[in-house]
Amino acid sequence: MVIGIIAILAAMIFPVFAGAREKGRSTRCIANLKQIGNAVDMYAQDYDESYPFAKDPADEFCPIIWSDYPQWQAWLPFMPRLTDALSPYIRNAELWHCPSDRGFTELEDAGLPLNGTPTSFQAFGTSYFYRTEMVFAGTVYGSSDRVAEVNLIFDGHGSWHGRSNIDSHKRWNILYADGHVKTANREQYDRAWSTPLGAY
């Protein structure tokens, strides 16, 4: 009887502890992205209000995603990784590590194989991806009228902070182009991708 009660209590309490632990991880991830945002700001000050000329793992290992833009695709072999471009401003490599990073085996929403295991951080040196389109389009830093709605750097996979791999359950921590960070659901994540980049 006593064992049964303990088992029931444990079943009730465990999800609470698990949720609190994940909340702490998400908070640390948000703090990482805010500091990366500070580094982007310093980069822009040093490079004539430009976003970092750099690529992310999707660009490097799945360049086919740019096949409709061969002029941009041709740049990829000559671009450094974002982690390298921002290394003068970020001394602690752990800032690129989302503590909820559980890796992935394909590029999210593209269905292309991309081996980010056991974690994206271990595979690529970063848990975060970059909206490289900002560079290709020559967008001026902070120029968009909707700069607070444009995604700049974000979690490599939405299942890390979500409850499952189901789209409606996914959550992404996003650094927006104005420097603020927030957690987005699927609808908000898609809206950020569709927001115009601004002047260039």
C-alpha cells in the first residue's frame, strides 16, 4: 500500500521536476542568445553596419538549399562559420551550446540528411542556426521597419524546447534582428521567416 502511494506521488512529482529543469535550460539558452546578439552588435559596429559574413551548418553541409540562388550558393565555400566570424567577440565557446540540444538527423523543415548527433554543438560547434539570407541580401544592420520580427539566430531544432517532434509542440528560442530574444511557437517561428528583411 505504502509503495503504491509512493509510486503515485513520484509519477505526479516527476513531470514537475522535469518541467522545472527544462525551464532552467531554456533560460540559459536565452541568455546565450542575448550574449551572441551583443557580439553581432559589436561586429556590425566594426564592419560598416553589416551582419556577420558567415554561414551556418545548413549552408555548409546542405548547400542545395540555395540551388534557386546560384549566385549566393557560390559564396558558401568562401564564407567562415558564424562561430569563427564572431570569435573575436565571444571568448567562451559554451555560449554556442544550448543545454537542451539533443541533436537531429535531418535539416528541420527541409527533409535533407544532416547529422547533428549526438548534439548539434558536438557535431558543428554550435546549437544555433543563422538566417544567412541577411548577408546574401546585403541587409543593413537594423534597417528593417520590422526589425523586432525578423529572426536572426535560433535553435537548430524546435523539438529541444518543445514537448515532442510534433510541429504544434515545437518551440524555438530566437534572437531577433533588434537584439531581443524570446521563445516562439510554430506560427511565430514561420512568421519570423516570412518577415521582409528591410533595406539593402
